[in-house]
Amino acid sequence: MKQPGTLTAWVNDRFTPLGEARVHIEDRGFQFADGIYEVIACFGGTFIDLDEHLARLWRSCEAIALEPAVSREKLRDLIRETYRRNPFPDAMLYVQITRGVAPRSHHIPENIRPTLVITARQLSQVPEEKIRRGATAITLADIRWKRCDIKSIALLASVLGKQEADRMHADEAFWLDEDGHLLEGCSTNCFAVIDESLVTHPLDHRVLGGITRDLAIRLARRYGLPVHERPWRLDEQGLSELFMTSTTNAAMPVCRVDGHVIGNGRPGRISMQIRTLLLQHFDELRAGKRS
Amino acid sequence: MKQPGTLTAWVNDRFTPLGEARVHIEDRGFQFADGIYEVIACFGGTFIDLDEHLARLWRSCEAIALEPAVSREKLRDLIRETYRRNPFPDAMLYVQITRGVAPRSHHIPENIRPTLVITARQLSQVPEEKIRRGATAITLADIRWKRCDIKSIALLASVLGKQEADRMHADEAFWLDEDGHLLEGCSTNCFAVIDESLVTHPLDHRVLGGITRDLAIRLARRYGLPVHERPWRLDEQGLSELFMTSTTNAAMPVCRVDGHVIGNGRPGRISMQIRTLLLQHFDELRAGKRS
């Protein structure tokens, strides 16, 4: 397997060793968080929902009026080529587009050329032990901006959330709105199982439309599980399970929140079923059974 | 006067030509907006409120639990040396500290070394014409995060605000809270003159504690003008003037908001008095009359 020293990144118009991959200090991504990104999983050479990630990337660009410097087809080719040069069995492709380089000013100059960065890194498997025991989380009052539907690099609030989770020896921090509704995690969407149905916050400006969130909903419904997209609280009657979804972790059961046990304290049956459905789906993609 | 091609920037541990000044693509400033900054004016070699800017920089660092890699004294020396190498008569010093470089993960690794960037650029004089006619602004519902008291580089919301102001041919966008109170601009604090008193939003998590805001308040009080730090609205009875403050523009009268004329549509007497007090204060600093 390739080691980090030999990793290759795409920066603007060429591949370069990751260790030497740099952007200008006046890149607006560095000075203003003026950019967007995607993280895409690739298992055994099979990209998971690449087209969906690209579609969301274009929606994010549109939301901040950033015209990508490449076509969607060209970007797809570059992502594939980045993987070919960093062929981890389980890989995580990272794509970032920023507004570009200009003398620092909030105002966006005309004719600025966007910066494009693509990297590939090994995607670590979640330890089986972690899945058997379930993850832990804390809750925090949502301090993020009101356009969390845009997958932007303005992630400092989420970094602070994870920092607080780390401090509390938890795996994730969930954001609560002013009425105590659980919105999502710092890098995950969150589902509850309430009366044998899946419940997750509806898509609005406070929640990212997660690709794995969407896939989990579709697979659950195909499997016959009702799914309700509505605001929900942790103290609802009938809440028996929690899990969180992300590109890098599929579905991960959550067994403790703020020190309180969820359900019986073990990964829930339905949560694990969703995890199994997701992993089966990835296996089928890998085996070429689905496109 | 030096031209941009010859500008010099400090990056981490050395001076380098600005054109070649780069950071790694996995700098957390570039991928997570995990950093903070300051902009400091320097007129004729005299820094304006350098100690206040450094104190705020340290408060910002503390707020995100980032330990700067340099002492305050060392940073002061580096800022002065950056100016010495880019000696514009009117200069704008930019200091940015980010968490540092690490493989991308929301979690902050231990022993990460912060990135320090310092640049100096020419500070453009505000055209006299602009001051005579006054600036224009729009208002927008505040979509920013709830820690605007931290001077962080997670500035995308403010970039989008300025983008909207540009689209409306205005100079600034002011953020309104859910009750229509005017908080501040994308890169300015904002004052109203109401019944011959200055009024500006009190310092809380939705407002940056501007160095020029603070100075304007102190100079106004010394001059005998009452100053009230309280929430206020544009439609308040007795509101006759508006102005905005920033390090780069001192105090700038605002004569139109959302197309509506403020007062008599010309820069207000008290606004211009505050501007004069600020410029006199800078002149006195330059002449060595005050420290």
C-alpha cells in the first residue's frame, strides 16, 4: 500500500507530491473560507455515488456564485486519475474549490480564477469494537451559520464542536436548535428510531443534504421501513435507537448522548440493519451489480 | 513606492517574496477556516493601536483554544519587520494564525504547529468624493455563526453579504437580527446618531469588538458626546445619521440604506466630527504626542 510520502495531489492544473502541494497565502479559501468541498468514498476502485457528490458540489458552487474552472466531466476524470495515482483499497477522495487568489478584500474581483485541489487518502475502517459498543455523542446549542445546506469550508464551528466532543471523550457533537430539536452532527447526519420508524431532520438551511443520509432513507424505504423527515427531540416517547450517517462511516450506532444511555445501551437492531443495507449496497456497487 | 512584485511576506519562519508565499493544501486554515486574523493600520510608520490588535488576536486564539507559536513580543517584532520590508506610507498589516497542517480530519491532532502569516499592503485612501457623498448600504438577515466576537477567518457569510452589496451597487451590507436590530456590517461596526447621541449595538456574540469602534466611543465621550451601547433599529424616531467604523476606513458616513435616505441624505455633522476626531487622533499618534 502506498505511504503518505508518495501521495499525489491535484492542485489547479497539475499533479504534485502531496508534501509539496501548496496554495498561495492570499487564496480566498485560506483568508475567507470562500470555497466548498466534497468527500467521496472509493472502495476497491468503485466510487460511491460520485455523480451525486458532483451534483452537490455544483449546487454548493451555485449557492456562493462560484463558477468552477472545470466541467463536471473533466472534474470526474481528475478525481478518477487522482485515485489511480493513490490506489488505496479503501480511499477517501477530497475535492475543494475556492474562489481563487487575490489581494485580500471581502469584495470578489472580476476574472478571478478558482483554485481546485484534489487529494486521496486511505479511508480507515471503523474498528469492529467501536461498532459493537456503539458511539457516544454530546449535544451543543447550534452556533453555526444559517446556510449549513452549503457544503462550505467555513467549518470552524464544527471544529469547535468536535473539540468539545473530544474534551468530553465523545465521538461526535450533535447540534440542537433553539427548541431542542436535533439537527445533525459536526460531520454526520443523525437518525432516531422512534416507534419502529426512522426519523431525521428535514432538509433546510440548518442541515446538510448528506449523500449517505439520502441513500439510507432510500434503502430503508425499499426495505419497508417508514421514514419521517421531521424535527425531533432526544426526549421523545418511543425513541429507542440513534445512529449517524456519513460518507466515511456509513451508518454508526450511537448508544450514549450527554452521558445518558439510548435504548438499552447497545447498538440498535434497526440501526445495524441500516448499516448492513448500506454496506451491502456498497458491495453490490463494487461487484458491478448496480451502477 | 514599492510595487506588488517586490512585496515580502512572513510565512511561519521566514520572509519570502509575496508571489511565492504559500501554505500547504492541508493547512487547517485552508480546509476548515480553523484560524483567526487581524488587520492593523500603519500611517507614516506609526502603528494604530497595535497592542489592542495583539490583545484581541490573543483573545481570538484563546476562544478557539489555539496556542500561537510565537510570543506577543516576537509577533510585534515580526509585524514591525514586515512593515520595514514593505514601507508604504499608509500600510495595512495583515496577520493570520491557523491551527497548522495535518491530514484532513475535524479532530485537531496533538502537537500540531500553528501557521503564521504576515503581509503588508498599501492602504488605499478613501476617495474624498466618497466621503463628501457618503456611503450606501443594504441590510440582510444575519446568517452568520453565533461567535462573531471571534475574529475568525470563517468569513464566507460576510463574503456573500458583500457580494450582495456589490450586486445592489452598495458599499456595505449590515446584518439585522431577528428583531430588526442592526448588528454590524460585513467588515465594519455601525453607529447611529439618535437624538444627538451615538448609539451602537452592545458587545455580545453577534458583534465584533472593533478596535476603531472602541476608539470612536472613547473619543466621542471625551468630546462630550453621549454614547449608548444598546440594540437599535433603523426606523427609530430621532435617527438622523449613520456611520460605520473600521481599521481601514476610520469612520465613514452612510447616507442611504436599502435605497432610503438617512437624515438629509448628506454625511451628518456628528458622523463627520467622529471621523475628524479619529483622523486627528491618528495624526497625534504619528506626531508622537500620544503613545
